[in-house]
Amino acid sequence: MKKRLGPYLIVEREAEEKARKALEENNKRQVESIRAELAQLRAAAGTGSREAVLKVLTESEQRVKADMAETKRFSNHAYDYIKTKMTSTDFDQALIDGWDIVLQSPDGYVLLRKPKL
């Protein structure tokens, strides 16, 4: 019986390590993105122009809304699924909530699933 569980545990640990590394990379990208937006905001504030600051804030808000709109949810008789970008907060929250990564695509999308209760 242990021989049958061994390979499964190795695959599970490899998947967990892959997910952890993907999360680390995602976090790094998010930090860099936030730093860039803050630099733009500082530059706009330095001009003393209210319009420049509002423009930067509006662009940031639109970017966040676009990221949020990329999340799709669906289900079948056994699982609930989420398809989203790895850079979205929905991805982070799904990992925290215990969703499993099923597929990752090179364009940054990830498919997660969780068994129905």
C-alpha cells in the first residue's frame, strides 16, 4: 500500500513546490507593478497638477478592474472551477482558500478547481 502512495505524494509535493514558486514570481511582479504605479503617482503629484494625479489614479483603477474581469467561474457535478490570471488577486485568494491548480498556460492564465461539498 505504501508503494502506491509514494509516487502520489512525490507528485503532490512537486505540484505544491511549483505552485509556491509561481506564487513567489506573481508576488514579485505585483510588487514591481505597485512600485511603478507609485513612481508615476509621485511624479504626477510633483507637478502640482490635480489632473495629472487623477489621470494616474484612473489608469490604475482601470487596470485593476480589467484584472478582476478576467476571472471566470464555472462548475460541473463534482468540482467548482476558477480560470484567472496568475497576477490577479483572485488567484491569490483561491490559493489561500485551498483551491488546487489544474493547468497553467504560458500566457499567464491558470485553472483551479475545488471539490464540491
